[in-house]
Amino acid sequence: MGSSKLVFSMLYSFLCQLAFSSSSSHFCPKDQSLALLQFKHMFTINPNASDYCYNSRTLSWNKSTDCCTWNEVHCEETTRQVIELDLYCNRLQGKFHSNSSLFHLSNLKLLVLSFNNFSCTHVRIGHLCLYPVHAGPSHGSLISPKFGELSSLTHLDLSVSGFTGPIPAEISHLSKLYILRIWTPDPYGLRLKPYNFELLLKNLTQLRELEFNSLRGVLAERVFHLSNLEYLHLPYNSLTGPIPSNVSGLQNLQSLYLSSNYLNGTIPSWIFSLPSLMHLDLSNNSSSGKIQEFKFNNTLVLQDLQVLILSQNNFIGQIASTVCNLKTLFLLDLGSNHLNGTIPQCLGEMSGLQIIKLHGNKLQGKVPPSLINCKYLELKNFQAMKIIGENSGTREYIAVDYSGYYANSLIVTTKGWDREFFYVLKTKIIINFSRNRFEGYLPSITGDLVGLRTLNLSHNGLEGIIAASLQHLSVLESLDLSSNKIGGEIPQQLVSLTSLAVLNFLTIILLDAFLKKSNLICLRTVHTKGMMVYVDCHSQKIVVAIMGYRKRQL
């Protein structure tokens, strides 16, 4: 009897210890919990951070709960080691110290610190910080070499968080990385020496996503030898030279962004052989030559391409009709090049197109009527232009769904200066066909587009007279017909356009007589050939005329 009690007591003690051991193993180690709490206390929470940032998820962290249950913290199931920390857009503000307790989390596989503020203690506009004149490097946080000690990392994102200074070579020690993003909106904020970039490319052979914008010098060919790449984003660098021509592989590459560099040369043919490519942006470089016919070895390619942006380069020649074979394309931007010829009629057969930008070329001929068939094309809805937009209280923007990988901004010469609209309201109806080679007469049906706010047809070959039907454009704010062959008088019917703020005709007959009869109470400036005229809003009299550099009172 006694022996049985002893056995039972021992068994009970063993089970209790086993239960305690089992329950305690479900908690993260105390040292890791402490490291996270120390990291949290190093920063304040900025309530004025970007509107799209969530409320800080670190606020709920406390020592009375298991850190594996904390928001944005993930632990390995069996060992309960912290392996993931995602603090994207967490409103953190303060200095990121080189010996941060974060580096005690040696088993981290994923670390995201992007869109926080580890430097700014002054005025902030968007993601940019404004410092006083005397502010120096001490206001920024350096990227610690200790990031290179987190050898288990497969995902590291330090983008747009106020880091400054050199990117340490120790980052190249993270040989298991799949994703590396180090990007800043400040062009002078970060820097990476060409040798260190080569070293990084040599060691990080498993990369699938690479996003950098602190590079200078010749575009390294080695970056195109990372055969596992799916996303290669190197915009807003100072990269020079041509895109290497001797490249193979990259069968998985889906997104190639090399915009806003100093690249030159032609587009190499291998780009048109990428079977998985969906987004291609080579805009704002000095690339030249003809845009190939989207063929490789006489075979149609890029069958999955959705976004094609080649604007602001020096491409010549005609727009190949084979562009219409890109059936999945919804964004086509070839603006600001030297393209000539006509717009392919077959564009109207691309039913999925939503954005077309062809401005700033030497195109001529008629705009294809078939574009009316593109039911999703948001910038061609002339039926909407026949309605004056009413304020419903909801601000709707054009193509806002695609702002993640395309800037929906639009630069328009309106009201006498170039304005950039970062988001274009659907009620902000603008026609900008300037700087092309359109010919013919200004059609009277333009007056039916009563929702127009801006009409810019300058620098074309239009002729004839100004249509009196423009009087129906009651909400028109800016009208620019300059650098055409339009003549005659300004129709007196235009005096009814009380919203008009800017006229630009370059050759105006009886300007003063027109102004005396007008009711343009908001009129500010009128441009004539070689002269800018300022008009008093109250008296409607010309008060100052500027001819070249000379001013005189009228």
C-alpha cells in the first residue's frame, strides 16, 4: 500500500513537471520579450504620420503577455523563438541606435521596418523631413553593420524610414535573403559604393526581390545574373551606361523598373524574351533607337505584360502595330519621345486599356475613332465631358487602383504655368493635346464638352477661327490655343465664361476691345505674341504689359 502511494506520488510529480514544462514552452523566451519591449521604448508614436499608416501595433505589447501573441510578432511553432517582426508603417519615431536590442533576436527571418521615422524630429511633409539649416548628419539614423549578423534573414525591408549615410557592406553577409528593399525618397540620404553593390550581388544569389535607389555609376551586369529574380526595382538612382545586351535567364522576372536614371543605348532584345514580365518601366532615361516590334525570333512575346512605360526618352520611329498584340496591357505610356507617324488604329481593339499617354511626340493624323471601343479607357470618356461634375462629397480619382506601381500624376500647362496633378480627380476634366502635329480646324462640337476645366491644344497645326461654341464651356478655367495657325477675332460670346482665368492665343486681334466688353471677373493673365498682359480683376483694364524684359504702364 505504501509503495503504491509512493509510485502515485512520483507519477503525479512527473506529470506536473511535464505539464509545467509543456505550458512554459509555449511562451517566447524572456530575453526576446525583453528585447522587443526595450526596442518599443526607444521610440515615440507619431500621431501625425501618413494617413494610410495604421495605428501603432506596438501599443499593445506588454510584459504580462506572451510576446508570441503580440501584434506583428510571429514565433516558430516548436521553439517559440521570434522569427518575424513586421512593423511596416507603425508610426515609430526616434533614433535607431547601432546597438539596438533588436539585434538580440538572432533567429529573425523576416524584418520589416519600412515607412517609419528613425530620423525626423522636425517638420514632416509626406515622407520627407524638413530640418533647420544647422541640422547635420546627427539627425539621421545610420544603418547598423549589425544587420549583417542576422544571418537567418530571408526578408529585409528598411525603406522610407529616415536611414541615412552609407549602406554597410555587412548587408552582403545575409546570403539567405530572398527580399531586400532599401529605398529612400531623399536622393542624398543613403549611398552604396559600387564595390559593395558588386559584393552584395555576388553573395546574395537567392534574391527574388531587389529594390535600391542609392546607386551611382555604370549599371552592373551582375544584377541581371540573379536567376531567381522576380522583381528588380532600381529607379531614382544615378546609374549610367546601356542596359547590358548579353543577358539570359531571368525566366521568373515579373517587374523591371529602371526609371529615372541616366541609362542610354537601345532596349536590348532579351527584354522582349522575358516570359513572365508584367511591368516594364524604363522612363526618364536617355534611351534611344526604335522601339522593337515586341517580337523575339519572330515569335510574339510579353503575353502577360500589363504596364509599359517608356516615356521621357529619345525613342524614334513609329509606334509598331504589334503593340496591339499585348492583349493584357492596361497602361501604355510612350509620351515625351520623338515618335512620328500615326497612332495605330488597332489600339481600339485592346479592350483592356485604361491609360494611354502619347503626348510630347511628333505624331500626326487622326486620333483613331476605334478608341471609343476601349470601354475601360478612363482618359477618353467624352460622354462624361458633356456633363458638369457635381460635388457628391466623395472625391474619386482616375486609375487610383494602380498607384502602387504607377504615378498617376499629370503635368498640364494650365492657367499660365506647368502644374502637376499627383492625383487626377474624375471631375477635373482636362484635354491636353499640346505639342503634337494635329492639323485641321477646331471643331464646333468642342462646345458640347461642357465639363471641361482645361483645354490645351497649343503647339499644333490647327487653323481657322476660334469657334463661338466655346461659350458653352461654362466651367472652363484655362484655354490655350497658342502656337497654331488660328486667326480672326476672339468671339465676343466668350465674355460669358466667368470661370476663365487664363487665355493664351499668341495672336489676338482687338484684345483691349474684347476685355472692355467681358465679364471675366477672375481673369488674371492674357498671353499675346511677345507680351504677357496683366488685367485688373475689378476694372478689367490692362494694367501692365511685359514685352521681353521691358515693363511699361498702359
